[in-house]
Amino acid sequence: QVQLVESGGGLVQPGGSRRLSCAASGSIFSIYTMGWYRQAPGKQREFVAAITDRGSTNYADSVKDRFTISRDNTKNTTYLQMNNLRPGDTGVYYCYSNTRGGNVYWGQGTQVTVSS
């Protein structure tokens, strides 16, 4: 079992920045990929970014060049640095992890609201 706890959400003005954190605990040795999805009101959950245990990254086209995902394996924490935020980035951001055994775990989500 892997437990994930997100933090860092809140209200930010358009053009502003925010950093989300996701701390993992439990069977962390089994984690391969960590990443983020988001869900806007009335929309399906969509992929945002992911990073493997070796540091390979992948981003949704909508956030490339604005968001940066990173991972501190010593702290078992993944970060999502979000810059130049837009109202369209508003939603609940969920951290997830894939394990080598094929399991997927989710955090409880953290709300990000981009509004003036």
C-alpha cells in the first residue's frame, strides 16, 4: 500500500505561480512513476504530468513550458511547479503513483483556483 498526501493548493491570480507537493509513504520502494492529474468542474479527470524514478518526465501539451514536475527520492516527495497560471488550470489536482506491481494509488486531491 502507498499513501499519498497532496498540499499547496489555493487561490492564485492569473499569471501567478504555485507549487504543489505530494508526499508518499508506505511501500515506497515499489513506486515507479509519480504524477498529477486534474479535474475541472463538470469535466473528466485529465493527465497533467508524470515523472519516473529515474527522472524521465512527460507533460500534457496544455501545460508544457509552464509546469515543471520534479521528484526528491530522499523525501519521497513529488512537486509540481506551476507558472503563468490561467483560469483554465482551475481544478482539483490529484497526485498518483504507479508501482512495479501494477497498482495505482491516488491522493485525496488539492484545489487550485486561478482567478482575479
